Amino acid sequence: MTSSILPIDWFHRNYSVKRIREIAGQEAPVSLIPLGSQRSKDGPLVEITDMSGRSWTLMCGAGPLTGVQDVLVATPNPDCLLVVSGGQGYWVPATEPSRYQAVAAIPIVQVTKASKDLLLLSTFTTVVALGAEGRVWESARVSLDGFSIISIDATTRSLLGKGFNPHVSSDGFFRLSLDAGIVTLLREGEEGLDQGERPAEALAGAALFVH
């Protein structure tokens, strides 16, 4: 039996997703991502069908993390999908899976929909933004080891987070620009929510894989 993969539809997509248990009897061609990887027999299997009706089966190789939720996320590009398996992410064109690209963010421990045109990937120390054409920016280090996203302000297009600040040897708050990925460390008392800000529990899209 294969492990399950969780489809997340935060954006419109021009393809359908069907989780399957095995490839025996499947007529659709199989794409192993990444090519040449050693895939566990318990890895996730997904059948992708594009708008023309053509189907292919996605087989994911194992990433660096174990015991975490694998996800398949719709992206700001309706013709591309993001697969995160074992903390490793892949940007995959739905019609040409062989043209996939590995996302330079390892390991991915959280995926967040920041806006209608931006997807955020969190590692233990940095944030990577994906737009319609793929990678947009990568932030500087926001924490020494692990951080949380507290809120997102749609008006100022910024993110409020909290992580361990090595300069003061304690947890501290930071703001991250969604347009440029610029990090601003905040002094104590500067972290109050602005009027247009959504608290973390109200975020429409936040998938946490590592607790």
C-alpha cells in the first residue's frame, strides 16, 4: 500500500488530480520525480490529467524528511503543480512532467498561500516565494532554527513571523515583504497586528507538515 498525498487547491488549476494505490493496470505513462531517484514502494502515487484529456502517473522519490505529510499543491500558474515529498519540492508542468524543476528550499516544512499570486515555502530558516513563473525570491535567514508565521497583511503585503534571533539569544519578531522578500527584525512592542492583518488562525492557506 502506498502512502497518501494530500491535494491542496488554493489556486485554479487546468488539470485534475486522482490519488491511486498502485500502478498495476494503469495505462497512463509514469513519471518518476526526480529522475534516477530511489523510490520507496510506499511512496505516493497520483494520476494527473491535463485539459486535453492526457494522463500520466506521478511517482515521487523520497526527500530528506521522514514521517511527514506529502502534498500536491495548485500554484499561481494553473498549468503547473508543486509536489512536496519528504520535504523536497518540485515545480512540475502538468503537460510536460519531464521538465520539472527541483525547488531550492530544503527541507520544506510549511506551505502558505500568501496572496492570489504568491505561494510561500518555509524551511527551518528561510522563506522562498513562488509565483506564476516559479521562484520569485528567497529571504535572508529569519531564524536560527525554526519559526512560525503569525499573520499576513494584505494591505502592506507583508508577513509577521516569530523565530529565534541569534543576535539576542531569544525568540523575536520579524516582518517580511511579500514583494521583495526583505526581512526586518522588530524591536519588542513593534509586532502589533495592523488593521488589515489576518491572524494565523484566520489564514486561508497554511499547510504545516512538521510540528
